[in-house]
Amino acid sequence: MPHSCGRLHNRGRSWKVIIGTWRSARPEIDGLTEAEVRDALEGLDPLWDELFSAEQARIVHLLVERVDVGTDGIAIRPRTAGLARVVADLRATRPETREAA
């Protein structure tokens, strides 16, 4: 995984992003817990290298609102609504969720 993608994954695990995603997704996903959001975001790591570049681009587009690059580094502003969509997609792929549907 390229270094920048690893940084994106690490950013996704921050509690601020997890809580923001959870709050954004609650109205759309009945019964969603913070733990499920954390697990879904962490679930991206093992999947990332298996995805086609178009799928990776779709996820990045859903996750990232803005990237600011400066002499002192890079700042990534997450898109919490997009994170909610990714969480919903990952949640739908869990075996226990598919069986319950």
C-alpha cells in the first residue's frame, strides 16, 4: 500500500472521525454502534490491496472532502457522509448482516 494510503487509513481510525461518522450515519443506519463504525473503517485495511484502482478511487472520493498540501505537511479533511456510506457498504457485506436481511 502506498504511504499516502496508509496515512489515510490511520486518519480514518481517529476517534474524531469515528464519532463524526457514527453521528452522520445514525439517521441512515438503524442500530449502528460506534464499535461497528470502528470495525468497518479498520476493515478497509485488509481489503484495500484487493480492490481495483477504480474501486480505491471511489472510496477515496467518498472519504476525502479536501486535501491541503503545504510546506509543513498535508492536511486531509474527511467527508463524514461518505464515511457513513462506506460503513453502510462494509456493514452490508458482513455475513451476519446478510443472513439477517
